[in-house]
Amino acid sequence: MHKTTIHSSLRKSICFCASLLLTSIATLPSAALADETCMSPYMAKIVGQEDYVYVWTLGAEGIGDEQDKLVTVDVNPASPKYGKVVNSLSVGGRNEAHHSGLTDDRHYLWAGGLDTSKIFIFDVHSDPAKPKLHKIIDNFVKASGGVVGPHTTYALPGRMMITGLSNDKDHGGRTALVEYTNSGDYVATHWMPTDQDLGGAVKSGNLADGYGYDVRALPRRNVMITSSFTGWNNYMMNLGKLMGDAEAMKRFGNTVVIWDLHTRKPRKILDVPGAPLEIRCAWGPLNDYCFTTTALTSKIWLIYEDDDGEWQAKAVADIGDASKIPLPVDISISADDSLLWVDTWNDGMARLFDISDPFNPVEIQQNKIGAQINMLSQSWDGKRVYFTSSLLANWDKVDAPEGEDLQYFKSYTWDGEKLNHQFSIDFLAENLGLPHQMRFGAYSLYGKSHPDIAASAMPPTLIPSNDVMTNSGGR
């Protein structure tokens, strides 16, 4: 029997105890917190209403100032500016703006450019409504020893772990993890294992390709997990040209790597064919598993620790019709580990899977969001879900069918049965560019109140993260 199928009475007892603990902690006068369910477990959670969503946005020729920018959207329904862009901060030029991540203290947002390999560090705590550009790291390639394309910026205690997508030797997919301090100082480069240098890792299958993409941590298991994508030569190529290039299509990652979190050494390489992208791990204290989806084969994979303490990978569900290339991109797991949102870029669908049995996900819903779709973020309480549209500048569609949005930020509520649209922002009509990844902000993180909301309004309830309470690990 898998460890995830624990006895129901034990589960109820654990849930009851956790509930009592949460109730007690909620009465404390102050605590740290964080946001959506895909964030680092070293950060606490915004369990109530977030105030802002920060959208890292690609500049595009002919659109506004044509620069990459951080766009701030007010998403608090109690605010008179609800549903409006309240700030836009351009960074100069186009860098292929892509992913972003907050430091463990949530004071700074790190946002990377996949083309120029620059990292822009924004101060989001001094004035959450108006982030400031605090620092630019422009020597990432040189400092790291040749890593290109900073992708995931992931918070560890006092550190930011950054996944690369490429290298400066051949601009292919072989790459590394790069570690920085919160203040932006280079610490170390940890190269992905390859057949030429396994770095002490064990191959569980046939592959050790050295590719990278995402990273997540399970602290209680002393584990980091990385996935794999493709190099600069491919992700900067026009999508139609790429898909017509048989050799280029062979240059995608097919592995997930299990790392020792403390030593930063690779332990085991798992074969996961088809470009496994985002990794999302369960939050429950007894749920030692994570999910990923493969972009090229449209499958959900479960990465799990078996009864012998060995990490394994298993394809557990199909996503739509693979022959139609739905191209699963972003995923998000609910805080109670029961649901998994899966965005499929090519058909603009947000699909919902019941993952109460992680070995047998079942699709229970499809929602058409736009002509294309990429990132999604959901609130910790599961009541709000946000979507953006852009994937990569040279991969995005250039036209939308009548009645479908192409480049957007969309806000929905989730009532447990269906998505309910609240508002949309057309980033093309607003001359903002191509919206990519989202991160949440809240005044309550810093002991402040939203300036546009009446002083009598109660701030959201704050509680520490699950890891603070249970040492559960999370993502």
C-alpha cells in the first residue's frame, strides 16, 4: 500500500489537530505570510485576500514603450481601484521576461530574462502598490560559469536558487542551478548531471541529459526536485519553424532530478520523456509526492517516494488529445492536495483534475479562458484564480478568433463548482505588452493596511506556513 493511502481515522485525527492549531495561531497578533500554492515552503501564506498581483510582462514591438515591465494590478474587491492597473514599471529593453520569484522574507521580487540573462530585483515591500527597481544582476552568465537563461527564482533560507535553461557554449539545453544570496551575491553553480558527469547521481533509466527548467523543495525529505525543458536555440526560435525542424525537436529535456537539499548534490535521475515543465508538490504532512506535466506528450506525471524511500516517476493521466498538441504549460495544486489546475496553451483551456488519488487523476472540468493561455495562480484559500496568456515572444499567437482574447490578465472566483469571471485586462489594448508570470502582494505582509480601503476594514487573517507548523515540506 502506498504511503499516501493512510488509514482514514488517522487522517481525521491529524486534520482535527491541525485545525485546532490553525485556530489557535490565527488569534496571534502578528505572523509572517505568503501567497499562492506553488510558492516555496520557506515562505508563509496569505490565507485571506491578496491586495495586488504583480505581472512580469514582455515588451513587444509596437506595443507601448516596447519594454519589459512589472505591472501591478489591484485585486482587492474592497478597493476603489479593484480590477485596475495601478502601476507599471519598465526595465529598459526586451529581455524575454519570463518567470519571477519572491525572497523568503517577501521583501524582494526577482524576475529573469531568458534572452539577455539579466535578473531584475524589485523592492515590493516599501510600497506594495508601487514596486521599485532595486538592483539588476547583469553578469549572471559570467558569475555562474556559463549558465544562460535564468528561469525559476526560488526561495530558500537566505538564498535564491535559480534554474538555468541553457549555456554559453552551444546554447543548447545543458545547464545548471545557480545559487545567490538574498542580497544578490553569487554563491555557487550546481551543474545538472549528465552521462559525462553524473555528479554522484544514479540513473534510474536511460537518460542523463543535463537539462533544466523548474525547481521545488521538500524540506522534511531533504529533497530538491528539478525538471527539464530546452535551450536558448530552441526557445528563442519561432514556434512554427521549431516544430518543423526534426533535429531541433529532439533537443528537449526528458528527465527529472532528485537532489540532496542540504548538500546540493544530485541523487537520482528519473526518465520523464516529453519535456516535464512546472513541478508542484503536495502540502499534506504525509504526502511525499509532486506533479509535473510533459509539454510534448500531454501527460501528468507523479513524482513520488515509494514505501522503500526511493523516488519514482510514473505517468498517471493524459491531458486532452495529445494528437492536437494541447501543450500543457502551467499547473497549480490546491492547498488541500485535492485538485490540480492544468493550463493547456494551444487550446486556451484551464482543465481541472481531481487528484484525491494522486495515482489516478481524473479530469472533472474544462474552462475556455482565451485564444491561448499560460500561467495561473490561485489563492491559498482556493477562492480566487488568475490567468495570463503569454508563453514566449516567438511562440505566442499573433491573432485571436473572433470573441477570444489573445493577451490578457483575467480574474475569477472559484465557488467549488465553477469559475466565475470577475474582470479582465486586455494587455494589448492597454499598451502593456505580453503578460507572463504572476506573484501576489499584500500590505498585511508588512504590518500595513491598504491605503485605499477604509481603516475600519479588517485585514486578512495571517497564519504561518504549513512548514512552520508541521515541518511538512510543501513546495
